[in-house]
Amino acid sequence: MDVVGQLQRQFIDYTASLYREGYVDDQFTQLQKLQDESSPDFVVEVITLFFDDCEKLINNMAKAMEQQVVDFKQVDSHVHQLKGSSSSVGAMRVKNTCVAFRTVCEAQNLEGCLRCLQQVNHDYSLLKNKLQTLFRLEQQILAAGGSIPMVE
Amino acid sequence: MASGEENILSDSCRNYNAEEFPAGLRVLAVDDDPCYLSVLEKMLRDCLYQVTTCDRAKDALSLLEEDKNKFDLVISDLHMPEMDGFQLLEMMELLDIDVPVVIMSVDDQKEVVMKCILKGACEYLAKPLQMETIKFIWRHVFRKKQKCLKESEKSTESVVNGDNSQLKTI
């Protein structure tokens, strides 16, 4: 198989693993479908916005939980926002952790919240690595003169 | 009928042209989530709608107050800081801005949906929206325009029949 073919094969397998392992869901597919000639970098742009949002919200959550008296409503509002943006881009693991996070917030369980914060940070870091690898693969395919295969 | 009254009645029916739907539909999209606003904007543009975006309900309200005839439809997130979707609906009602509003949210509790409809939203949609849903959003505008025309015809009829009770008082 030529270089382009090999890279495309890698891309298809890697994308399939992201879905299989629950990193992304159908909404991520929708994002890819929206990418076209008029918006060739659409996915990267939206995902970049998402990562910025993630970092900001995770920091806000951490700050809120460091207070002497924790305002769980504040924490919950940050989690709710993160749940929204993660579902917008199809970041399934992050979204699911946010669902659990909201439950412990409602119960005002600080230990539970700290665990969830750790988990959501972990999910975000993992996803960031995975998607950066995917985007790098795309760049390599394009640089080798190939086209990005559509993964159904 | 005095020309002033005629203008008020036909105001929201201006620029109504069935052949033009749905391309060129002027949509005001409101969401404090920059990720979702980008996705929504792209989907709306792919439907050939004209899109204006706002990340705050207050900004959207200012645009609507400035000239409600600039927009055919508002599509707004529900949970936003400062002013949320409920408050936007309330303010639009207060200010007599009768542009149809579609509310969208990740939250899908029955009470929340009911509250949206009771406050005047013409539809509630769960986020993230599917492309198929966006394609048919223009039906709300179409229905509203039709309703407008019917009301306008009824009023004209009343005047012709010498019944002034249907006329809006200025």
C-alpha cells in the first residue's frame, strides 16, 4: 500500500477506535459533515473553542471548590455549561462525567465533586491528545496529496 | 380604514413572499456557548438562511428592539447567564416583539418545556439540534405569517361591514 493509502487506513482505524472507546459520539460525526469547501477547518475550529472552554470551566470549578464555604450552585452552573458544550461537539466521556458531576453537586457532596473534577480533567486531557493525533493524521494525509476518508 | 391603522395591521406581513421561503430566512441565533453557536450558525447557513448571532440575550433584545422587522425567527438557548431564554420571551412579550421564538436546551424536563411554551415559545428543541430539524424551522415563520394575513383580512372585513370592534386602538 502506498503512503497515502497507509495513512488513510490509519485514519479510518483511529477514528473507529474513538467511537468504539466512547471518546466521541454521533454529534462528532455531525461536525465532520458540516466541514466543507466554505469551512475547510470547521472541525478544528470548533474543537479548539471547546478545549478553551473546557480549560476555563475546569479552572472555575476548581476555584469554586477551594473556597472556605463551597457554593455548590456555582459549581453546578459551571458543570452545566461544560455538559452543554461537550454535547455540542460530541465529547461523550466528558459529557457523561458531567452528568455524574451534577448529581454530586446537587447532593452537596464535596468529596464526590472533587473526584468528578479529577475525572473530568482526565477525560478532557485524554480527548485532547486523541483529537490532536487525529488532526495530525489528517494533515499528514493532505500533505501527502491524499484526501480525508469519510468514516460512517 | 385610516392609513396608520392599515400599516400597523400589515406590518408583520410585509416582505412576505411564499416563493422566497425558506432560503434567505433571517434568523437571530442566541447562545452563550461559543462552541454550539458556531455549530448552529454553520447549520443555519447551510440551509441558506441569513444568520445573525449573539452570545447574550441582552444583545439579541437590543437588536430586536431596534427593528423587529429585520428578523423572521429567533432561535435561543434557554440557560444563559444575566438574561435567560424565559426572560427573553417575557421581554419580547412586554415590548410587543412578535417574532416567532424557538427555544433550545440540553435540559429536557417536562416542566421546563411547558414553561417555555406557556411563555410564548412556538417550539422547544433538544440540543444538539439535527440538521433535519433546522431545515424545517421556517414552518413557524410561515404559520405566523399566515395567521397574520388571516387577522388582517378579518379586520378589513369588519371595517367594510361597519364593525369597529376588530380594529386595534393606537
